[in-house]
Amino acid sequence: MGKSCDVAVVGGGIAGLTAAALLAAEGLQVELLEAHSQTGGCAGTFRRGPYVFDVGATQVAGFEPGGIHQRLMAHFGVPLPKATPLNPGCSVQLSAAEDPVRLWRDPERWRLERQRQFPGSERFWSLCALLHSSNWAFAAKDPVLPPRTLWDLRQLLGAVGAGTLASGLFTTATVADLLVLSGCGGDARLRRFLDLQLRLYSQEPADRTAALYGATVLAMAQDPLGLWHLHGSMQQLCLALEQVLEANGGSLRLRHHVSQLRPGASGWQLRGEGPGQKPFALEAADVVCTLPPQVLPQLLGEALPAAYGRRIASFPDPSGALVLYAAVDRDRLPPDLGLHAQLDWQDPGSVFLSFSAEGDGRAPAGQATLIASVFTPAKPWFGLPEPEYQRQKQQAMAGIQAALEAFFGLKPEDYRHAELATPRGFAGWTGRPFGFVGGLGQHPSRFGPFGLASRSPLSGLWLCGDAIYPGEGTAGVSLSALMACRQLLQSQGRSLDLKA
């Protein structure tokens, strides 16, 4: 492939698919380059015999009226993929002997649940609700954060209301600060619950998660928002966006790994390897990069501004993941947990579980897929001698299965299928460095106005994905893609607005 286009989008995860579909729908000539043999990235899918497994992401937000996925599909004029709201959104088991904390979809039922589980904590939840209400009104107006031009600033100020100004007092606060402020700082059980939930969605525990981000994350399971289970697999969302891209004349290039980005006289030059390791070159007026920012030094080489490179180097490493992909008979699973659960476990760490629903296309009738994931430092899994790598892999798998036996009574003979993926596997699947599965982590110093901007310091290079505001999850990366596309089009004197 040696050609030119208006926009090259690098990375075919949900962020890249969203950006490519939006820009193609605006009449731009778009080339979407994805290193893998399918789209999806961390929201991809694979098959083992009769079982379909979601690679990483197993639930979505933003399917409610006014949610980002609903707005996008309405903008494109196509139906949303079929999905069912999760109720409960998650069941958190702090010990095998205790009743799980169920995050019910109905707000009143959730209020009664948390009062029963965490007596005396309502001041904390009320404070979170006030911050969330302000956050949501602000986010619904599609602000640009952090602003880098006067146009960016106008978009930001246009989204600011009285509630935003008040919640701005908490810009540098953490969720743990909210606990102390509300008189709940000594509630160890509540703190453990928050650490588990926030680690899942923000990559950080309560004392390192931005209060403004955490307040909304903790409300995501409740109506009128909600978490959703896609029918078929997570790939259904990818396929819907692929179809929009194709219908608008965009091109999807699978097995195209970009290894070099260089600014040129008329835009950008991209080089890499295509199918069969055949070299390719592409010229583009603009580039939308959805890859983790840690790859920019390698991609840009000497074109990377020194100060920008130092900032990227200062970011802590995102997490990796250990993931058990398994299948069991459905009657071996607890019937009252819902489709997602968290288990407080020490070795190899707390476990996040996702189960398939009967008839959702992921497993034969009477069986269920079970995906159990644990965060882990990613880099130590690389460079190990093969015998040591296999030993640690088996040890991690045994630890996850021990948690499932302790909480659910699952025995080794109950598994119809079981395999473990490590960060090494994720690196091969997604092309992300060291198999990183998260963004920058939603610490106050890296969230919102202090985060990495979608408008890079290099003209015509735009960023989106889980390292860019608002980060994390399919809804977050889609919002970041919308923000980058609006900026790109504005640089051409055009506008892009999605109806609420």
C-alpha cells in the first residue's frame, strides 16, 4: 500500500473505529490501520470450539438514551447493537462468608443495599451523588479537556455551569478525601469495597482516584445510566462501527502494523508492515493515534518534542492483566450474582468475573463462559526464561482457580475449558506495549484539566483512547474519539456535533 488519504487512524479498537467512522461520515477519505487480524483491541473476541470469549472488555456503558454509543448510532442512522442492562451491574464479595454487595440498577434499591451493607455511609454517597450530577451535566455538553487553543477553551467554558464551578473545588481531591470529609474515613469495609471497584474502572484505589472521576464511576450501574451486556459478543459493537466506516467509503486495513510516523511537507508519512510482513507507506494530511502514548517516542523518533517526550516518560506504567478464560456448566455458578462479580482475593489479586448469559451466543445451552481477570504489573512477565514463565503462569492460574473454589466451590473437574492469558499474550493480541490493558490511571494529577491532551504539540497529530479524557471503557474512549474528531474538523473550518 503506497497511497495518500485525508486521515490515517492508527489502531482499530473502539476509539479508532469511532474516530474513523465519524470522519468518514463527514466525507473525509479515511484509512484505518489495525495490526491484528480483526478489530476490537482490548474489546476484541476470540473463539475456542463452541465458546466465544471477550478478550478484555466485557461490559459497556453509554447505551442509555443520551449515552455516547446511543448518540453515535443515532448520528450514523444505524441501530444500536442488541444489549441488556445489567441488574445488578456487579456483585462484590468481600469474603466468601458474607453476602455480596449488589450494585442494583434501581437507585432506590441500591440506596437500601448500601445502607444495609455500609451503615452510616449515606453522607459519603450523597456527596458522590452531588458531584456526579454536576459531572454528568458538564460531560453531556462535550467539553474539550485539557484545552490547548482558544477554540478548545470556548468548548470547555460552554460546558461549565454553576454546579461545575462548585465541583471544581474537588479537582485535586481523591475519593478517599471524600470519605474523610463525609466522616466515613474509618470504615475499613467501605474503603475495601471502593478500592476494588475503583481499581477496576480507574486503574487506581480510592486514595489515588480523582474524586470527580470516582463519583461518576460509582454511579454508572444505576438508572438512568447503566452497564450493559452485549448480545453475541463485544465484537458486535465493533462490527456496527466497521459497517458505518465501509458505508461511508472508509478503508479498514487489517494486519497493518505502523512502526513509523514522520511529519512531512504535506502532512504525515506512515510506514510499517502489512500482511506477509510486506512494507507499506501511506501519506495522510492528519493522523489520529489511538495507541498508548508510551509508543509515541518509538513511532515519532526525533520528531517527538523533547518536553513532550519527558512528560510521557514520567507517566507510571499502566496495568497488565492475567485472564482465565473458562467454560463450565451453568448450574455450577451462583444463580443470584448477575453476570459480573468481584472477589476480594490476595493471590494473585482481586478477581473480576464476567459470565455469559443463557442464549447470548457465547456458549452452548446449559453452559456458560467464565472470564476471570486480575490486574498485574506487566513488565515483569517479559524476559523470563520459558520454564520460569510457564511456572509463574501455572501458579497464577492455580491462584485464580483457588479463588473460584473458595467462593463458588468450583473444582478442577468442573471446567470444560480453561486457559490463561498473561501480558505477553495481550501484547501479541493488541500490539500494546507490554500488553498494557489500561490507560494512565485516573489520578488527580492526570485527570481532566491535568491530563494528556487530544491535541498533540505536533500539527495534524491527534490522540484518543483510554489515556485521553475521559479515559477507560468503551464509553470513555468513544468520547475521547469524538473530542479529537471535533478538533480535527475545526482545524479545517468545519464542525461536528452529536445530538443528545
